[in-house]
Amino acid sequence: MSNPILVEVTRGGVLESFHRGVICIVNQDNKIIYSVGDTQQICFPRSALKFFQQIPLLCSGAVEHFGFTEQEIALFCGSHNGEHKHVDTVRSILNKIGLDESYLLCGPQMPTLKDDQVELIKGDLKPLRIHNNCSGKHAGFLAYCVYRNWPVENYIDPNHPLHLEILDVISEFHEYPKENIQQGIDGCSAPIFAFPVYNQAIAYKNLIYPNKFSESVQKACKTMVDAIVNYPEMIAGEKRYCTDLMRHSQGKLIGKTGADGVYSIGIKDLNFGICIKVDDGKMGPQYNIAQAVIEQLNILSPECNSVLRHYVNQENKNFGGLCTGETLVSENVNVLIEN
């Protein structure tokens, strides 16, 4: 049975295309309090996993040892645009651990924003590994390897002690048996791990409500969340939903996108975890859904919702600037919390 339609795209009042998917919201007891679609559907969190991949680093003492700043900690978890502030911060991290950009194994990627792309082209320069949206994550991986005196040349090997330790951590946060976790290779060449949508929602609940973990893990979660809230521009960048959401949510939640239509949210005051997966993997509809869910939960002030409202329903325009239709969140997204 197919998942329900969550986002509709119209042209001239005609439904032209649509996006099916899953929404799962859990409370602090891991009870599903709202869902649409198959919450046991297994998918890769992609970059929504980054928070958990940095827990070993934050628990180790490496932050204090190298003197990492909150901006750098936030960038460890980011999927950045490759703006100057992002590139400079990655270079700062690498400098502190005594490595250079050649150690990054994430592959080169063109910056996201047109102005940064044009700057490279005008300078007859090619995109570098440090421009890759995952270079902050990889710099965090390298930092942990240097701190633990592990090999850095093969740090993306799934059998490297780095990823074996990460596997233990993500199993605990997702409350999912390690032996059931399926693995793949992410877009940045690092190992990536698959979970049911339900368990991805649990993981984000555990991130903002880590009471079942040790004191060191609780401290790591707080350090990470505080860094992201204080420096939201490091988690994504300009013209990006993740950054806009946390800029305007006044520390009430954290949210993170993942490639192929994933969006996960932790709501601090309510101790809720949310995971959204758009089945066709198109990037964009998950933001429409996420903002609609947030509005329906009445988490943010009317002023904040007003600033972010354009992420819910969008007017579609062609190259001539004419309105051709709309992108709309379906009536199937109707958050009613079960008592």
C-alpha cells in the first residue's frame, strides 16, 4: 500500500505532480503520537545522521584538547553551502589538528550559492573538497582520529575504528539493534546507516532529551544543541531552511535535512522527535511538510511562523516571472496529537 500524498504541485489549477511520504512524531516515552504513512519504512537519514556521528568526538575530550569553538562544533554537524565562512571554519579546524585539505576524502563539490560559484569561475578556480557540504563532518572525523591516534588515510573505511564506534552510538540513540542496521556509502563517501522512520524520530527525541544516557553523553548533546542554536548559519547557510528555522525558533527546536527527502526535528520543550521522509527523494517537499507540522503543533510564535510561512505553500513561477501554479501541503498533513 502506498504512502499518502503529502505535497501537491499544481499548474493552472490542475494537479500536475505530487509527493508521497511518511511523518512520524514520538513523545519522550517513544510512543507514536502522530503518524502518516508507514513509520516502519527503512531509509537512510543521510545528513540528518550527522549529529550522532559527532557524539564520540564530543564525549572524548577532543573539543577541549583542540580548543574547538561553538562555530566549529556546529559545522561538524552541518550540510553547508560552501560559503566563505564555512570554508574558513573548516580550515580553522584542520589547522588546529595539524592537517591540510588533502586529507579530506569527501570529494570536491561546487558551492551552493550562485555568487560563490561565479567567484570560482571568474577566478578560473575549481571547486575543492573543502567546498563539499560535508567537509565539516569530515573535519570532525579527522579531528577524532588525530585525538585517538588512529590512522587518518583511510578514515572513511566502514571497518575503521571511528565508524565502529559511531555504529555503537547510533544504535543506542536510535534504539535499534546494531545487528539489524544496514549500511551504505553516503554522497560524501563516508559510511551511512539505515533505520525505520520511527527510530529516526526516536533518535531526535533522544538528542534533545538524552536523560537515559551517561552524563558525558548528556553533556555532548547539550554542547551540540547549544552550538547549533547559537550558530545556525553553520548548519546550512543563507537561503536554507535549516538555518532559517533555527534563526527564528528562539532555541525551541533543532532541525536537520538529509538528502533524498529526509527532515528530522527535535522539539526541546515537548521532548518530541519527528522524522519526515519524502518517498521520491526530491529535495524541497520535506521543508514544506516540516514547516506545516511545526505550525500545526503551535510551537513557534505567530511572528516566527509568519517569517517562515513561505516554506509551507509556495507560488511557482516560470523564467518569465509568471505564476504557473503552487506547491501545497496536502490535507493529509493534519497533526492531531493523541492523548
